[in-house]
Amino acid sequence: MGQRIVTGVVAGAAFVGLLAAGGWYYSGLLLLLALIGYWEFARLNGQAWTRLDVLIGFAAVLLIALPQLPFDWKLPSFEATAWLLMFILLSGTVLSKNRIQLEHASVMFLGAIYVGTGFHYMAVTRELEHGIFWSALTFACIWASDAGAYFVGKAIGKTKLWPSISPNKTIEGALGGLLIAVGVGLIFASVRPEWLGYGQAALIGLTAAVAGQLGDLIQSAYKRFRGVKDSGNLLPGHGGVLDRMDSWLIVFPIVHLLGLLAG
């Protein structure tokens, strides 16, 4: 437990510091985490990083996760990147005479979209006008939901939420996390009412809680299917990137797709 707390405090402080710095300090950190996350995803699926289809996936993750290129170079659109990735991976099944199988190509495609898109929207959020506010709001709602679900579940949780996937999660904890996330959103609205209305703040808290807990369950289900406890060991006592950031990868794209963050 001591190692877990120390790791959490040090890693959290470093992350918040780079988030505050913004620019390529923060974007560079997100790109590094995206690459590590994709490597964990490949390893979960028994794929070595040296495989051609995995290397192609790494390149796609970089293109998807990048918010922009230096020197005003233009990035290909998300649609173009996703289509090219699909085309190259499918072509690889032919050119490799099925050493790269369709199942391998499909899983690597899924992983690149899952990991790359999540980190892309984290970077995009920081680039918005008042980006540090919107980033802090979204992270705070996610973390409030996680902490609320844990502590409320420990205190009064009795009804299992989804025991076949995550036996320790309870409905009471999930509802507690939701209410606390909404409360945190409302606090942010009270600090900057000119940027964030109370209704919008409540919706962001609600979305962060529901989507975040679903993101956690998605990763739990996947790890259970693959028979592993953690996706990696980057953070001692916490697991890997996908273990710690599973909620982030789902919440940030959803709040953008729903148009909940104003710039």
C-alpha cells in the first residue's frame, strides 16, 4: 500500500505539472503514454512489438494521437488514417501469405483506434480555449467518480454491479461515484460560471461517471478474458497505462462527441 501511495503521488504530481505546462510538454507525455498503452494492448493479445502489423499499429497510434504536427504540417484526417490502417493491415494478410492473420489485423486495428483516439482527445481538450480548465474539469470528474465509487462501495455497497467481470464493484458505489462526479462538476461551474453553466457541468459529471465506469468495466472484461491481472507494470502498485487510464480513453472522446466541452 505504501508503494502504491508513493507511486500515485509522484506520478500524479508529474502529470498535473505537465498538464499545466501544456504545449508539447503535455502532448509529448500523452504520445509516450499512447505508445506504451498500445504496446500493452499488443502484449495482452500475445503479439510481439516487432511484428509488422504491430509496428504499423504504432505508426497509426502516433498519427491518431497527435493533436498537430510542427511547422504547420497537416495531419491526415482521422477517417483517412483509419482507412489507410485498415487497408495496410488487410494487405499485410495477403503479402505475408496469412502469417499475419485476419484476426491479428482486426485486433491491432481495434487497439490503434481505441488507444490513439482516447489520447488524441485528451490532447485536443488541452488545446481548447481555457484548455487547462476543461482538462482539469474532465479529469476531476473522472477521478471523483472513481474515488466515490470505491469509498461509497466500501462503506455501504451490497448489491454487485457486474460480478462476472468485476466482483468488487457495487451498484451503491457506482451511484455514489456518479453523485460525487456531478457535485465536482457543479463546483467547477461555481468557480467559472461565465465558462460553464450548471446544467452543462452536471451533464459532464454524469457522462464522466457513466462512461468512465463503463471504460473500467471494458478493460476488466478484456483482462479477465485474457487471463491477466494487469495490462502492464509501468506504475508499481497500479499496473500499466491501460489499467490506470481505461476511464480516460472512453470519457474524453465521449464528452467531445456529445459537444459538452466549450472552447
